[in-house]
Amino acid sequence: MSKRNLSFQSLCVKEHKDTKTTTPHQLPVYATSSFVFDEVEESVEIFTGKKQGHVYSRYGNPTIDTVAAKVAGLEALDTQLEPFAFMTSSGMSAISTLCYAICDSGDSILTQANIYGGTTELFNKVMLRHGINPIYTRHTDTDTLRSIVSENPAIKAIYLETPSNPMLDCVDLEAISAFAKEKGLITIIDNTFCTPYLQQPLKFGIDFIIHSATKYLNGHGNSISGIIIGTDDDAKVKIKTTLKLMGGTCNAWDAWLLNNGLKTLTLRMDVHSRNAMELAQWLSLHPAVEQVNYCGLESHASHIIAKKQMSAFGGMLSFKIKGGQQDAFRFMNKLQLCTQAPTLGDVDTLVLHPATSSHLNIDKEIRESFGITQNLIRVSVGIENIADIVEYFGQVFE
Ligand SMILES: Cc1ncc(COP(=O)(O)O)c(C=O)c1O
């Protein structure tokens, strides 16, 4: 039947032939669940991996794959490496997909408790139930690492976050990667706070990078997504299979929003870093402040490590206000320029009370042993004029 003979109803339903004749300037959003084939043999070739191509957006999609490849290229810039990258539905799905892909039941992961609370909860409440056992340490002392690893032969991977959320503690990437290689362990880093603009873990020999791309990579707080990056071909197959079958794939629209955000990443990170340094210095001189945690300050315990592996110190800091939880709450409620929101890395300055939000479900004793006390406030310093930020902070203290 020729197309001209189709009925009105059928013409409405049928996709019209694509009229594209020129290349779009901007990456299109491929809002499609599946891809079509002229001949079934072509579909078989793609399904069996003999031919490159897209079949179903849970398996891969041009918008998503293009953005993933862009971030992989940024992580590997100035290296000889050609990493793969997969975008996921969130930072959490990047962590869980990767861990389930490379670990088996009975394996242990050596991790830190002083990281994003959701990651610790994932290890304790989900992965543990499926036989993947978290072991906690600080990752800062090689002798302790050595003795934990020798006592726990089931340890398969080292998971780290540097700088950590919300205390900005850093792990020496060169040292931990050398240790892991000596012991045959896999290394995974959450590079969310830095982005590849400030820190490129692959250069230090780290095996896998995950991002909550929801944060600085996007920068505008309008999408949730994650990324897994690595270089090992066997792992790539396992990750691809796990992602496809557990279904934590990103969607094209969120990938597209990330692509937009990436275009201004360097501009934003430069201003975030400059503003955070200025606010940290100002806070550290204020009589109402007990302690400032910013790895750009010489007084921070991780400053030397941060200086070695980061090109700037980023936009995240936390501080302890003199007093307790009520004083922290009162301060946050009065801070009008800043937004109270449980996220970070957006262009506007955001404040959060970790003990009652991001780290609420971490055991209080453990939380406090890492300094996450009731008077701690986390600040994701935005790209506003720093004079305004400082003035607003000053007014609230008064
Ligand atoms: C450092 C870090 N990693 C991972 C995540 C999880 O990311 P998402 O919310 O995109 O799942 C967060 C969330 O706040 C985070 O702060």
C-alpha cells in the first residue's frame, strides 16, 4: 500500500520521515524509547554486538551516550587513556550499579564513614543485605590500611570520596592508588565535589570514577543524573550489563540538561572556588565561628593533600557556629540570600544542616566522631557577588 493511500488515522499514528537535512548546532534530545530498523537482520547484528547502534534507550541513547563520552574525555584530558563512561539515573545509581557490577556476594568494600550519608546508608542498608560487606576506615594512614587489608582477605575494592562531604577531608590519591595496586584492589572515587576540572583521579591511577552529575557538572539544579567512568574493558562489559538489567539508566532530557551545564563548568568552578576561599577566610576570623572546614585553608588538616591533587579547592565548605543545634537553625533561617536546599553545586549559595539531613541516618556516635555535630552548617558557595554573600552572613551573625 502506498503512503498516499493510508487513512487519516494511520497517518496520524505513523512517524513522518525525518526532514533533517543539516546538522543541528546543539545536541538534540532523542526522546525515544526505541530505535527502528529497516530489516530485522540489522536489529540482530546490533543486539548481538556485531554492529554498533542503538536499539532501546535503556541500553543506550545518542543524547545520553554523547554526554557520557564528553565527561569521559574531560576526566582523561592530557592522559593517554580512553575511558568509557555510562550515564545513570542518579549519583546513587552510579555507585550501586558500579559496586554490583564489580563485586560479588562475599566481597568486602573498604570505605570511609566520613562521606555522603546516602553512600554509607547504601552500603549498610542495601549492599550488606546482598552479601557485600562494608568495612570502615579513614583511608589516611597506610599502616592502618595495610593491617585491615591483611586481616580481611575478602576486601575487593577501596571506595573513597575526596574532598569528603561535609568535612572536606581529603585522601591522598597517589598513595592510595599505589597501595591498592600493590594489593590488587580496585579503587573507586566519588569525584562529585571536584569535577574533572579540579581533580582528575585517572591521572593518579584510580580505576573508577563516579559522579553525582546532579551537582557541579550540571550546576543549575534542574536534573538528577550520575556517571560511571573507567578504563578496564572487562569491567565495562559487566557495568553495561548491570546497568541495562538493573535499569538505572539516565534519561535523554536529564543528559541534555547536563550537557548545557557542562558548557559553563570552568567559569562556574573558578568563581565557586574563589568565593568559597573568601568566605572561608572571612568565617575563620569571625568570633561567632568555632571552626571552618575548607581544604583551601592552610589550617585544614587536608590542605597539603588537596594542594597536591586539586587545581583549586572548590565551592564546598562547612563551619561550626558557636553554640548548638538551635543556634545553627536560627542562623540558617535568617540567612536570606542563601537557599536552604538539600543539594550542592548549584549557581546559588545553598546551606544545609548535615546532622538532620544528609547524615541523619548515620549513627550519631560515628557521625560526631567525624565532626558532624549539631552546630555544623554546610555551605555550597554560589557564584553570586562574594561581597553580597559576606554581607548577608555578617548581618545574620550580628
Ligand atoms: C558527594 C555525593 N555523592 C553522591 C551523591 C548522590 O547523588 P544523587 O543525589 O545524584 O543520587 C551525593 C548527593 O548529595 C553527594 O553529595
